[in-house]
Amino acid sequence: MTSLDDLFDPASLHGRAYAVLVQHPRSTAFEVAERLGTPPRVAEAALEALCHLDAAVRLAEPNGTVRWDAHAPEALSEAETRRRNRDMLRMQSAAARLGETFRSVRRTTDADGAVVAVYERRQLLADFEDLQHTAHANVKVVERGPFLSDVDTEERLFELKSARIQAGIDYRTLYQETIYQDPERLRHVLATNAVGAQARTLPDPPMKLILADDRRAVLVLHTDERRGDPMGVRVGPSPTLDLLVKTFDALWSMATPISVNPAEALDERDRAILTLMSMGATDDTIARRLGLSRRTVVRRTASLLERLGASTRFQAGVQATRRGWL
């Protein structure tokens, strides 16, 4: 399915077709096909897909000629950012309702023990370690404060995670953006990333969670043993587990890859390149607008994408805005 990420990806067919319309307004499908180097039917299918995304419009002339034109790139970028923010709010609301349901859970043998309450901090930490020790393929974690572990336990968990990564276990950890204000935890994050882990951030993840192989989970409800009610729940194969897996995957898709230097300032030239890049401008257009060589623009664009941990120009624009770079 075509998305706006494809639209701002100059390597994709739809991104190239959109760039043609931006640079050559009111083109026919045949003219677009010539510039893309594709058969007319392929170009026309791409243009239809752009219309479906509201990125392009079909214009019929009185003589029957059909032409195509692009909608403004910045308007599309702003609309997509608003849509993703709405999705995030809906996801957080659903997760909050789920958390309230879990808080009512007590020890029970119903549903073959699919959901079991955990009342003690040491047991939650033991469950976190057990899920990582016994995972066969992957571990997914949502981490946010307040934290369960002290410094010594944190160091042991870091060593366990590193060992499991080296054993071939795929790790994906979603952190709260406050990780950037915690140098010791950030050091652990960057060290595990260096050996193959993946880490992303969200401003305010709605839960603390660990999943092993999408088959078992522990959800932390709170970290205060004095309250008397369950501090967390173990979740086995069940519709509840399926919901947790889908929730993690949705949150992950909306999160920002972690950056070594999240607050690193941009110089004015990089800021101008990033602004034009997020609007869908090509390297040639950016070079022409800023009076730079194309080689310089290509080098600086690649550096910006790497610094932002982005795979497309649209993602770079969203992440730069989130970090206050634009």
C-alpha cells in the first residue's frame, strides 16, 4: 500500500512521480512516463495512487486531454504529522483503558492462567530476567520511569541483554524521551545498539512492558509495593497478549530512532537543506536554491538522515520537528 513515506522517498516510483509533478506542473501521463523512463500504463497507475493520497489532482481539458498536477508538499507533510499525532493519542487512550482493566486483576486460575497478578518488585524483576533468558527469537520492551531496578540490578540486566543480543536474539526497546537526561542509562542504550539492538523513543509511552517471542509478556502497572494491589501481570497466549503485541508494534512504528546527539544544533545551511528536504525538494533543486554543488547537498543530506536515524526525507522532517531542529 502506498503511503506518504513512499511519496517523499526519491528512490520509490511514487516519490519519483510526485517529484516530476512538482517540477513539471500540468504534465500528461505520457510526459510523466517519459521523464520516469517507464511505460505509460505504469506512470498512470502511479499517478492514480498519488490522487488516492491527495498528493496529486487530475485535470481534464475541454479537448479531452488529461493532465496531472501536484498538491503542495508542505501541506501534505503537515497533514501527515497531524494524522500521526491523532493516532498516537488514540493508542495512548486505548492503552490507558487496558491498564485500568489489568489493575482489577487478582490471582486466578481462569483462562488457564493466561493472566496472573504479580505483587512483589523482586518477582517482577525475576520475570524480566526470565523472559530474556528464555526468549528464542526476539524481545520487545517498553521502558519508562519510574524504574524498578537499582544501579546494580540495572548493570546485571545490561550484561544479560548484551549477551542475549550476541546470541542472536533481536531486541527492540522503546524508551521515554527522558532517556536523554539520564547519562548512565543512555550509555547502556548506545552500547547495546552498537552490538545490534534497536532503540527508539516516544515523548510519553503509555506503559511499561516486556514481550518474549510474542508468546509471553509482563506488564508493569505501578512500582509501589505499599499499595497492596498487583504491581504487574504475567500474560500468556490469549487475546490480551495479542493486543499487547499489536500495541507495541503500533507504538514502535510511530517512534523516533534514538540519536547519539539529540540536542546537537544545526548550522543555518543544514537547517535550510533539512527544510527543503522535508518539503520534498530533490537534491538538484536544493543545490540550485542554495547555490551549492549537488555533491555537497548529497553529502549533507546523507549526514542529516543518519543523525536523525531516518530512512526517508519525510521521516527526517517529522523527527527534526519533534526534536526542535525546525
